[in-house]
Amino acid sequence: MESILLLLPITPTGVVASVALGVVTVPFVVGKLREGHSRRLNPPPAVPGLPLIGNLHQLKEKKPHQTFANWAEIYGPIYTIKTGASNVVVLNSTDVAKEAMVTKYSSTSSRKLSNALTLLTSNKSMVAMSDYGEFHKMVKRYIMTSVLGTNAQKQHRVHRDTMIDKIIEILHSVIKEDPHTAVNFREVFKNELFRLSLKEAIGKDVDSIYVEELGKEFSKKEMFEVLVVDPMMGAIDVDWRDFFPYLRWIPNKSLEMKIQRIVTRRMAVTRALIMEQKKRIAHGEEISCYLDHLLSENTLTEEQLITLIWEAIIEASDTTLITTEWAMYELTKNPECQLRLYSEIQEVCGSRQVMEEDLPQLPYLNAIFHETIRRHSPVPIVPPRYAHEETQLGGYDIPASTEIAINLYACNMNKKDWDRPEEWRPERFLNGKFESSDLLKTMAFGAGKRVCAGSLQAMLISCVSIGRLVQEFEWRPREGDADDVDTVLLTTHKLHPLHAYLTPRGKVNH
């Protein structure tokens, strides 16, 4: 009021009149401003819900990406839901998702984490979950330089080749021992992928490690459970207090103890792996790896160092497995697609094994990869963000502090963008020549400044693995498994491992 009154003519004979005018003018002006602001606001449509809990009761199936996609058919590609005390804008089309991740990035670059994820990520001390800022730029530069960038991929090429050779060797051994057994593909692939992640992260594959903090020796299988499986399950655990922050004072002991145990064990095992490799470094053994690079930079706290090493292990061990297993599942139940891929490989490679250099000449193999990440998006919903300032998305006004959920599943199942999206059809990506921009078409690796740092490695490992597996073997589904598309809770992780009958093809020169 004072600032408006100062603009009024205050004279000895007009003080009272001026004050009176000010008293009338202020509410009138403020009212007009509010009226104008209200008129300009254009919020997205809201999905009707219940008092207090909003739409939470409608998400009880634990497949929110599917529920969100169904709502998009009713309310459009962008709408709001209420989850307890929070308003969430859900984006379900490629155009509006790209707008949020690229065009309006400066307004939506902060992460919104659950209680569990806050603990598991050491309060955003990792590349994928950190807010965009100096820390994020620094640690992303570290992992690109040492592990995931183009030059680093050349350096780690030998590890990828060794991994795939070992997988082929194991599969040949299994079916030689019993040609009539159905091979558990996941078990073989995940073990070798885990070995690769350890080599890249700490410079060495480790079969077991003694963890002094926990007083026991951990086998390779137990390390995988502690570093990969348990944190993934903990990340999708739902704490009802996330939806009602004003009730955070109420204890949720069972979940708190579960998450804390996961964090404690994960930190202890990762710390033990780091300490073991520090001894190697102290003895003058030089192996170029992510840990060596982080230690040489000397800019991180111990907790940040442990979290970043763990991130490199879990992310290399999980999403690539999901994509490759789904691709092999689809090829196993689609023999005509499998034969087409085999014929393409024969034409390009002959009796020589598929290599990374062959990928640009194998358009159908690339199409299989892209169609798989479209139909079975490894991350169906991008980790939530929130608008830290008022912005616009899809022509709607988005208030500051609104949470934003990007539903990649709905984007990739949108009938306006994809013909018969429920079908797995690699042919849809055969547009003349393989283009890296197809990664943006499905957005499986995100877009803009937060695009996934590991997209190149994931594509190289998955594509070459798929090519070699089809080049070496004919795949047939186990009885009753052809329609097994169940997934694990909130994820698109295949619920049941792929089991398939393998028949060796002609000799491949290694």
C-alpha cells in the first residue's frame, strides 16, 4: 500500500483526500491484478479424485505408467493429478515431454525424490539423480571421461568383447552338456554384465570380498543382491509419508529399517571394494578405471565417492539387461524376425563374428534395439522433477513447486505417433538408414541436458549381444512362455527370466 500511496499527490490541503483515495485504490488495483492473473491462468485438466488423498486410490495396481496412459485417452496428453498433498502434472506425449526436457529445461531441472531414493542416492550424490548444477556437471564429466564417453568406450572395448565371448562360450557349454534343456538367459547374461560393470568401476572383476563392517565374506552372487537387486527393490518401495509431508512425524519403522539396512549394506560392500582397489593402487598397479579417475580428481567426500562407484555398477548392470532380455524374448517368439536378422548378419559378416564396427551396416539389428526400448521402455516413468518456477507446458500454465512426471510408456504407446503400438514391429524403424536421432524418437534415454550418459554403452552392448546370440544360435521359446509379459511392480523388468531352447548354427570365426 505504501508504494502506491507514494504515487498520490500529497498536499497540505489534500492529505485526507489522498489517504482516502489510497485506501480505495489499493484494493481496487490489487483486485484487478488478481482478476487479470486469474483470467490468464490456464491449468491442465485435472483427473477427479477424493478429498485429502486425491488420486492415490486409483494407483493401487502399482502400474502407474499404464494408468496414466489410460487417463491420457480421456483427459489429453497433459493433465494434473493429486497425490495426497502434492499436485503432479503428468506428461504423456512425445512433444510435451520434449518440451519439458529440452525447451523448458531451465524451469524443470530439479529432481523430486522419495524418502527411500533420498537415502539410497545419498541425497542426490549421483549423476542420474542430482539436480542440474555444478555438482551434476562435474560428476557427469567424470563418468563420461572415464567410462561412458566415446574415447572411454574405445578404451573399454576389450572388456565388452570379452563379456560377449564369455556369454557365447557358456551357452555353447550348457547346450553341449544337455541339448534338450531350456537355457536361463538372464542368469548367464546378468552375471557377465555384472563382471563388466566391476571392471569399469573398480578396474577388476571380484569373485568375493570380505566386508569388515558386516563381518562376513560376500560371494559374487551376494554382491549382486546387495549392490543391484536390493537397492532396485528399495527404490520402488512406497512410503505413504511421501504423499503427506505434514505427517512425516508419524513413524514408519518397518520401511525405515528396511531402507536403512539396504543403504548400510550397499555402502559397506562398495566401501570394501574401494579399499581393496586402493591397496592395488598403493602397490603401484595401474589399471585405468572409474575409481582411479575419481581418486585422482580428489574433489569428493567419501560418501560421494562410494555413491558414484555404486551408481556405475548398478546402472551398467540393470537397464542393459532389461533391454537385451526383452529383445531376445521377442526374437524367440518371432522366428521370422529372427531369421531376417540372421540373414542380414550373414550378408554383412559372412562367417565372421558380428563386431561393433558392423552396426551402421546392420539396420534391422538397430531397428530391433529401438523397437525394444520403445515397446519395453527400461524406465517407464522418468524420475520425477518439479517446476522451481512458474512455466508453461503444452500451452498450460504450470505453477512453481508442481511435480512433473514424464510417462515414457504413454509416449511410446501413443496411437497418434505409432501405428499399432502394442505390437513389437522392428520394421517401423527401417527408414532408409539408421539414425542416432532415433534415440530421441523413443526418448528411452531422456533428452536435453539430462540425456542418459550411458546411452552409447547400452546400445553397443545390447546390439552386439543380440547380433552374436542370433548369429550363433537359433532360439525357440520354452513351452508356455511365449506370452509371458508380466513385469516387476512399478518397473518394466521382466518378472520371469527368459528360458529358451538353443540350437547352434554354422561355425562362426572368432
